[in-house]
Amino acid sequence: MGLEGKRALVTGSTSGIGLAIARALHAEGAQVVLNGFGDEAEIAALCEELDAVHSAANLLDLAEIEAMMAEAGPLDILVNNAGMQFVSPVEDFPPEKWEAIIGLNLTAPFHTTRLAVPAMKQKGWGRIINTASAHSLTASPFKSAYNASKHGIAGFTKTIALELAQTGVTANCISPGYVWTSLIEGQIPDTMKARGLTREQVINDVLLAKQPTKKFVQPEEIGALAVFLCRQEAGNVTGANWSIDGGWTAE
Ligand code: NAD
């Protein structure tokens, strides 16, 4: 246990990677604020499991972000993790999907960060972790908005790391390769359509083809990395983009 007394907000933590990060932070003693959508009873069970509170804020709505940040109170740890994907050739890419992806993956972290930073600076301690992606370092076709948002969050993270370098507040990205979550499940049908492939071909020839290990990354592995970045020993780790991608971006 190393995060007792620390208050952490993890956006998009009702499923997938965010939930694994929330579980890992809770296991280290942090007090967790959950955020995200889902079944009410399941969210209530998660709150009980993690002794957490939940904000249902829609991060595409600035007023809801501001209300969530006010309710969460001064944070020690902010994990900007909520994200969405849409797969389509650029000429057919629905403009409203572009707006939503940039809004959730890039603009929402800007707002939560600007609202969290003053209290962190005042305490002289803080950890900002942004769930980016291997797609913050490299690209795949048909993911124009996602790749733009993830390259953007990587640049944003470096910028705030520099701004906060002498304040005790660090900012880093975690960049997973493919992790089996609802976000991946949801893009399979569109990828089948965009590339004219079967489901198995998408899994083996598109997704796992990228990862030299030929294995999906496990959400718990990302939770463990987030815990490391929150530790005292990681105080000099800032402005970094941590790949956890089975070797994808080494190629
Ligand atoms: P997921 O779909 O399991 O989780 C997404 C979370 O975001 C859920 O809690 C959902 O309720 C929440 N969310 C969605 N829209 C929201 C909104 N408007 N307001 C508030 N919350 C909202 O997906 P995941 O795979 O766990 O994705 C988490 C993050 O990891 C994303 O930023 C994603 O881009 C990134 N990522 C995922 C993978 C992967 O392979 N799964 C790889 C690299 C990066």
C-alpha cells in the first residue's frame, strides 16, 4: 500500500482499462472517484467493491465536467482515460463522430486537467496520467479522428509536464496496444466492413498482427503501470509516453 490518503479520479472507469486502473489504485489505498456510463446496479456494486463514489458526468458536456470536478474536490491523482473510437474511411467519416472523438479523447482531458492543477500545485504533489494509445505514436488507416486525438493527447501531456515540472506534479501517458475491451469489440464490425474481412481476420490479421507478442494486453497490466507512475519513486518520471503494446511500436 502506498497511496493512502490520495484522492483519485479515473474517467471512463465503469469498464475496461479505466476500471482496472481504479481497482489497482484502490488496492494501493487510494480513495477513488469513478466516472462513466453503464448499468446502475453494476455501478452501485462497483462503488461498494471499491468504496468509491461515482460521477455520471458526460465528458462531452463542459458543464457536467465542471460539476464533476467540483464534486470530486481537490484531487491528488487524475487519470484521463475515457475514450471512444470510430472506424471509417476519411471521406465517409461522419463529422459528428469526429467532433465526439476529439471532444472525449482530447478536449475533456484539457478541461479536467486545467480544473485539477491548481489544487495539485497548492499541495506540491500530483499525478496526471492520460490513457493515450499506440495510436499516439503511430497510425492505422480508417481511424483519422482517433489517431489525431491520441497524437494530440501525447503532445498535451508533454506540454503540461514541462509547465508543471517544478511543482511536484507529474504528467505522463500510458499507451496501450490492443486490449480486449468493449472499445475493441465495438470496432470489429466497422473494420470488417472497411476492409472487407471476417471477424477472425480482423482479430488475427489486423489487431494482433500489430503486436509481436500475438497477445492482447491485459487491463490489469495497465493498472500496475498506473500505480507505478503514482508512486513517490516515479517523481522524476514526467512527460513520458509509456508503451505497453506487446512490442508494436518497436517495429
Ligand atoms: P471501454 O469502452 O471499455 O471504456 C470506456 C469508458 O469510457 C467507459 O467507462 C465508458 O462508460 C466511458 N465513456 C464513454 N463515453 C463517455 C462520455 N461521453 N463521458 C464519460 N464517460 C464516457 O474502453 P477501453 O478500451 O477501456 O478504453 C479506455 C481508454 O483506453 C480509451 O481512452 C481508449 O482510447 C484507450 N485505449 C484502448 C485500447 C484498447 O485496445 N482497448 C488501446 C489503446 C488505448
